Amino acid sequence: MFRTAIFIFLLNLLAACSASTNLNTSQDHNITSPIEEPILLSFAGDTMMAGRVADIVAEKGPDYPFTDSAPFFHQSDIVMLNVETAISEKGTELEKQYTFRSEPDMARALKRAGVDVVTIANNHALDFGQQAFLDTINHLDQAEIKVVGGGANQEEAYASEIVEVKGKTIQFFGFSRVLARADWHAGVQHPGMASAYDPELVYRHVDPATSKSDYTVVYLHWGEELADDPLPYQVELAHGLIDRGVDLVIGSHPHVLQGMEWYKGKLIAYSLGNFIFTTSRTEIPRQSGILQVSLQDEKIVPHFVPMYIHLGAVWLANDKQSEMIMDRLQQLSRQGKWNEERIFEPVAAENG
């Protein structure tokens, strides 16, 4: 009888210890949350292989312009830039001051360089008409590059592309506020681009879509050429997009680097300037770079890689060029500062 009582006591003791162990394990499990792996996005500005760039590419090959940028692209999870040209051998040149057409090899070179998504919403993708425009989309599709900002009709042009990476979904849109002609706007039954002339039209497509992904990126072709600062409508539109759930607003068209801005914890890059582009005779349009954005645990960390355009390619900037580029960004950026590691940090109270 005594031994039975001891046996029952020991069983109860073991059960209590086991329950305690399970409880501790359960508590440890509940308080330990997995650390998200950072997602690295890279963005660049206006890119084409026309004009003088075409002559250099014909001599050195279509991969030559990306010699220094491709390593940065390949270490990124997603790379996006603006294709500021028709990519086609078809079509008829329109009557306008500047027209850009690049060989089909450009699409494959973009893919080899590491580009994943492009916007074709700009003032040059239709330079050789609708046939060349649709051919551009076809060449990019064949190269397995996702296209936003333009399409065979309005539905395609205003649609986003969603990419899944490291367990997260990232949504990309493209719009242009600079179109050469009214008929470049995508219609119900004709090809064209997604227009940003009416902000409400942009909001109408972006607003309901932001809940469908973890992050939303809007790439806009807008602003005034060679201007240091964004125009008031750009600031209003960028803030409006972030108010509606957008995480990153990226811009191009001015052909020069403009400042960046923190707004409600989200990032606006008003202009990334030129990337693969005809070399300018003046200094500032030759200043370029790659904006790398790390996304982790709802934190946005922007880092800039200064680059410099020379002879049909974009090269890593030397020390003097880098200093000039970062000084420019420091002077023109808002609600933040660039530290010694070229990371853009918020420093002022968020507006809005």
C-alpha cells in the first residue's frame, strides 16, 4: 500500500514537470517571432540604347553599358528602371524633336544585366508608332521582363505587376505625366500608356490595389527637365499616393538627379536622372546612380550608389564624382539626411 502511494506520487510529480516543461516551451515559442529576411530592391532612371549609345553598343556589344551596374543588379532581389525608347525594328518615326529607337538586343541585355521590371510610361516609347510600341512589349515579354505603364489597351496599361520574393508580395505600377501626344494615352481598344495627368485616375487604380500586396511601388515619369526640384503637383501626387497605401514613389524624366523625401515613414525619389543614356555636354545630367532600398520588418532603408555616365555606359563614380553627387542629394533632399554610408535617414518630424 505504501509502495503504491509512492508510485502514484512519482507519476504525479513527473506529470507536473512535463506540464511545466511544455508550458515553458510554449511560452518561449510565443515570444520568439521569426526575423524577416531583408528584401533588396534596386531602381535606376532613364535607359535607352539609341543615338550615340547605339553606335557604341554596335562596337562593344549590348552588355557593355551595364559593365559596372550589373553586379549591383545581380545582388538585388528585384530591379526596376524606365525604358525610355522603342525596342523594335518596326514602325515609322514620328515628327518630334527627339526620337529614340533601340535594337531588340536591348531587351535581352536588360535581362542579362539583372533587370526584372520596367516601366514604359514615358515620352519616347511611342516614338515610332503603335506597331513599334507593341513590338517593344513583345521583346520585353520574350526576355521575361515584366512591363508596367503601357499595353495593348487601357486595362493592360493601368495594370500592376505583382512579384513574390522571400515570402512577401511587391506590386509595381507605372504612369507618365509627360506624353508627347493625346493619342498616346491608352484607350479601351487602342495601345498606349497609363496617364498621370489626372491624379484621380491614378488613385482609382492604385488605391484598391495596395491591400493586395505587402508593398506597393509606383514609378512615375514626370516633372520638368533639368530642374533641381519637383513641381508642386509632383509633391501633391506623391503624398496622395502614400496617403493611399503606397510605400515607394520613384520618379524619372528631368534627366538630372533630384532629392528624396521621407513622408509618413515612406520614401519618395523624385528623379533618378539618366542611367544608360546619351552623354550630356554638361556635368549634372551625367551624374547617375542606383537607388537600393532594403525592406525588412516594415522598415525602409534607402542606400545610394553614385555612378557617372560616360561613352554610352554608366560607371561607378570616382571619389570626386561621388562627393559631388552626394552633395547634390544632400542639398535637395527633404525630411532626411544622407549619412557617411550613403543611407538616407529621416531626421525631422514627419509632415502630413
